[in-house]
Amino acid sequence: MIEIEPKQAKGDTLKDDDLVCYCFKYTKKDIENDWRENGRSLIYRKVAAEKKSGRCNCATLNPRGR
């Protein structure tokens, strides 16, 4: 089995309730639970589909502009 270590930028530490997706209000904990329950990220698929449809507004909503 391959284990994936989370990568964080130097100095970045996310708490469970920190938003990861500002457009759709997903937190770090939401994504971790999604992965644990489904063995993959269904949230990622949802966000990717919404972004492809033009319904992503991260550049405005995310304080880092991404």
C-alpha cells in the first residue's frame, strides 16, 4: 500500500476547520473525511466539475487569490 504524505508550504499549518475551498466551503476536515470514507476524494471531483462549468470564484473569494 502506498501512503501519501500531505505537503505543506513552509509555515502553513491548516487546522481542521480551516477552509480549503472558499467557493464551496470545504474544510480540511471535510476533505480528510471524504478521503477516509470513499478511498478517494469525491469533493475534488465535485470542485473540478464546478470549475470546468465556470462556477468557481476562488480568485475573488480566497484571500490568497487562488
